[in-house]
Amino acid sequence: MKSKIFVALDVDTEAQALEIVGDLHGLNACFKVGKQLFTSAGPDLVRKIVGMGEDVFLDLKYHDIPNTVAKAGLAAASLGVRIFNVHASGGRKMMEAVRNEMDKLSNPPMVLAVTVLTSMGDDDLREVGVDAPARDQVARLALLAKASGMDGVVASPLEISLIRETCGRDFKILTPGIRPKSAAVNDQTRIATPHDAIAAGADFLVIGRPVTAAPDRRQAFLDILSEI
Ligand code: C5P
């Protein structure tokens, strides 16, 4: 990967996304394309950004029957993305089917698992039939993801040390909810600074608005680099 930082392209149009990519050109930023941009601009835009030589994380959080997710993963790989993700709650068979397909490729993307959405607390989990506290469920699903051949997980800054303890050093951790010291918090609650997230053991950071909404995006990105 070019760097540890994925800038979230949370915009609606190809033009807006390419403007951000262009603004950060040459700084070794990586980029995250999520459901909002992918649904409006589609795979052609992903191909275009990859074609510009950029590292892309396709954040579509696949969750379906094993065959469907494995084939979606192959389609993601064929776009040339470096990372895509699945929901660990899709289960072992689903994740193993993805691993199986990726193992047939010569240079497969990294596959990360989402454990518990950080928007869900203990009460929300109980409502969908999970009686365990969120932290226990995070640890459980992270271990299952590891046992099912996933390369790592997406985790909140507050879960990094828990996952390091349960899954070991080689399991990748990608962390959103990052706010540089000087930035606005926006709607994020469980946050960490870039420095603290890396110090706690994160391998990759996802940072959106502190860069994309900054008056000078290049400077904002460079400030984050120097912070870590
Ligand atoms: O602008 P901001 O830095 O808050 O963007 C963070 C990105 O990470 C968004 O794309 C958001 O959807 C994503 N994300 C998150 N928290 C999670 C999982 C993903 O903020 N728990």
C-alpha cells in the first residue's frame, strides 16, 4: 500500500471524487470508495481511480450467501482494488468461500471483515438477538474472521487493543473515526487522533472530512502524515 491513510471519498459524483483524488495527487494517499459513491458513480469510476495508479479500498461490506459474496469479491478484485470488505456476521462459510476465490488469484486484494457496526450498542445487539456485550461480540467475530481466512478487520479506535490481544500482531486493523488534533469531530463519537490510533496498533486509517472538507486538502493530509 502506498501509505497507511485512506481518504474516504464520501461524495455523490465522479467529478467531486476526481477533484479530491487530483488535489492529493503525488502525496501517496490511498482512497476509500463506499456505498454512496459506488451507487451513484459505479465501477467505471473505481477503474478510473485505479487506472490513475491509486490504491483503492472498496467499502461495500458484502453480506450474502457464500457463492454470491465470493463472486462479488472476484468482481471487486477484477476492478483492481487493493482492499474490499465483508460482514463477519455472514459467517464462516461465507468468509471461507471468499478466501477460496482469492487464493486462486496471483495478486489478490486484502479482505477485511466488519465485526459489529460501531453504530450498534449493547441494546441494538439485543434487539437483533445477540445477548453478548458489543465488545465480546467484536472479539468473537474478529476471531471467527481470522479463523475463516480474512486478512484483518475494520475496527473503531477503541477496539484496536482488544483485537490486537485476541488476534495477534499479523492480523490487519483498519480504523475509521480518526480526528487530527485540530479537526472538527463532526458526527463521530468514539474517536482517536492519527498518532494514537497508530500507536495503539492500527495498520491503516480511514479519514474523511478532516481532509475532504479542509480548505487546503493537501496541507490537511500532510499535517496528518506528520502527526503519525
Ligand atoms: O468523514 P469521516 O472521517 O468521519 O469518514 C469516516 C469514513 O469511515 C466514512 O466513510 C464512514 O462511513 C466510515 N466509517 C466510520 N465508522 C465506522 C465504519 C466506517 O466512520 N465504524
